[in-house]
Amino acid sequence: MDIPDDLLELERAAWAEIQAGQLTADTAAAVQARVTEVAAETGADRHQLEMAVKKAVRHPAPDA
């Protein structure tokens, strides 16, 4: 699944806040809004897109 860089950056910011115990509602809302936009733009399933974004940020594949 092709994930836009801006969405990955939003999720990275959210993940950093989560790890610091400081996730804000604004950050979470920004991620969700962008996931919804990308899903609508691409026709992707929103839930599958969100899972792919989280996996890409939280469990990146090791470099080959």
C-alpha cells in the first residue's frame, strides 16, 4: 500500500507523543482526518490504511 509521506509524518509525531505519554487530541485528530482523506482519495479501506500506517511507523521492516 502506498502511504503518503505527510501521513507517515503525522503518525510518527503521534507515536512519539504516545511513547512520551503526551498524546494530544489535536495530534490524534490530525492523523485520523488525514487517514480518512487518503482513504477517500485512493479508494482504500480506511481501517486497512490505518493499520498499514501504524505498522509502517511502529514496526518498520528492517533494511535489506
